[in-house]
Amino acid sequence: MKTLISSDVRLLANLIQEGKVVIFPTETVYGIGASTKSELACLRVYEIKGRPKDNPLIAHFHSIESIAAVCELGEVGRALLERFSPGPLTLILPKKDKSLFPKDLDTLAVRIPKSPVVREWIELSGGPISAPSANLSGRPSLTKLSDVLRYFDRVVDGILVAEEPSFGIESTVVSLVGMHPTLLRPGSIESRELLKLLPDLRIPELTSKNENQAVPLSPGTKYKHYAPTARVILASTEEFIESFKTMFQSKSMAWIGYSLKGNEPDAFKEGFGKQSFGDDDRFCLVSSNEDYASKLYAFFESCDMSGVQSIFCEVPKPGFGEEGLRNRLEKAASA
Ligand code: TXA
Ligand code: MG
């Protein structure tokens, strides 16, 4: 199959209207989308990803009003969207329009991506567009066009070329269905921000320890996510520096964290002296939790491509950006 790779939103909106599958960048990660109005097209997304059928998709909208037209938004939902959208927040809402995919659920996950280009595309396509992250099921989400092309060129009907993801981890998911609002997946919009509008927000322990529960909070939480093939080791700063100093020569190991620079052993400087950390795909230097999140999945991907077997990840810094990043690192380390 020939894949239409283009930045022409009109051409790619036509594909969605024809019931085709299109990959697009969002501010979080790449999505693989189809019209929420076409069950057949959405089912093809599952087939391409190898995604379990009981894990529903997020519907991507271009505006708050278009969400209110098909879901029970309510005052709280509207206030949350007005505060955090367009942006990396997904809400689970009661569904008014029962014809939308998935038909057998009376709730719908909704979100408005940040990029104006993507929103224009959604509007032109007649929206909404259902999309999980664009990766094979069980693999980390993708954040680089080059990785998307490697997996999906000639597999999907179209790829929208627009600004690459910058946040790097998937959206924060909050359920407004049921007795109490509940955080289902942490992300860049942090619980302390949400609590200002949702003082009764439930924040369950969302690490893998709780994932064997009989009734998962969200269908997605019972599946493995975010983990590369390589083993991920979440290391304290001391362990991280120690492992780097003693094992940097091993081609089967890789490091991502803050403390590479300034802790290079002399032998490193001699052997790797002409290279900055960015030149070697086994070393990834980060400068903030946000920078860490934006580089994480692409680093996992490149480690797997080069046959690395263990990846040392330094713990995130306490404070802003820690919550979502720590969640993904803990999941990856426990997979
Ligand atoms: O940032 C993101 O959210 C990206 C971009 C492409 O928008 N998408 C993404 O989709 O991460 P996905 O499918 O990988 O994750 C969606 C999560 C899953 O854990 C799924 O179970 C949950 O949202 N979800 C979707 N619909 C739901 C519903 N009706 N009730 C509860 N959870 C739902
Ligand atoms: Mg996903």
C-alpha cells in the first residue's frame, strides 16, 4: 500500500472521510487515527496495532463545543477543558451520541490536541478522530517521524506531517464518570493542578504494583505499556553515577539522566573525548523533567534498534514534571 505522507490537512482529512487510517503528531506522542463515526475504520486501527479489543480509544476533537454536542460535559468538565485544553488532558465522560465508537460503551474518552494544524485537520475531516498512540501494542509510544515511518510507512493510508511531539508522554486521563473524579493515568498536567478544580479527585496508586487488580480502573491499565525490549533499571542518582562510571564501556548498556555530565570517568573522556553525549546513542543527557519526558521514548526506541540490553534511567527530580515521568519509568522498569 502507498502511504500519503503530507502536510496538506485537506488531503488527509479526505482520507479520514473515506474511512481510512491516518497517523498524526500530537503534543504528547503520535496517534493513529480513524473517524470515530466509522466502526470499521476504528477496528482497522486495532488490527494494525495488534491492540486488544477491550481497550477503548480516545476521541480527538477540535473544540469544546464539539465535545459538548456528543457527551455530557457538565460544569466541571467544561471548567477543566477551559483551563487545560487544547492540551494533554483526556476526560472520560458519559456519551450522549451512542453511535460513536466504541458503541458498546456508554462513556467516551475525549481530548483536544494542542496543535492548531491538527485541530484544523480534525475539523475538516468532520471529526472526531479516534486514536490510540501510534505504536505496535505493548511497545513504547512514538515521538519521532523517523520512527513512525520505520513501523508504519506502507501500513497506514496517510501520515500527517506537522510539528513533532514535545511533551513526550501520553496525556493525563481523568474520569468524570462515577461517584468521584478519578485520575486514571498521570501525565504532564499534574494532580496538584487538577486538585484546584477537582478537590475530590481520587488519586489511586498507579504503579504496576496495583495492576493485577481484578477490575482495572481503566481498561488500558491492565496491559503492559511503555516498556522497551531492553531491561529498564530505575536508579537513584548514586546508583546511576556508579553504574555509568564502572560500566560505560559495555555496548549492551545505556544511560539516560541528569548526572552524566560532570561524572565522566577519565577513561570515558579518553575514549569518548571527541563526542558529546548526544553523539552516542547509548548516552542521553537531560536538563529537566520535561526534557527527560520528551526524550524518553525515542531513546528507548534507539536503544532497542542498536541492541542495547539494559537501560539505566536516573530517577526524576522532585517537583514539576515528576509525576507522569515517574509513572512511565516505574512501569517500564517493572515490565
Ligand atoms: O496523549 C495521548 O493520550 C495519546 C495521543 C495520541 O492522544 N493517546 C494515547 O492513547 O495515549 P492510548 O490508547 O494509548 O491510551 C488511552 C487510554 C487507555 O489507557 C484506555 O484504556 C483509556 O485511555 N480509555 C479510553 N477510553 C476509555 C473509557 N471510555 N473509559 C476508561 N478509560 C478509557
Ligand atoms: Mg498507547
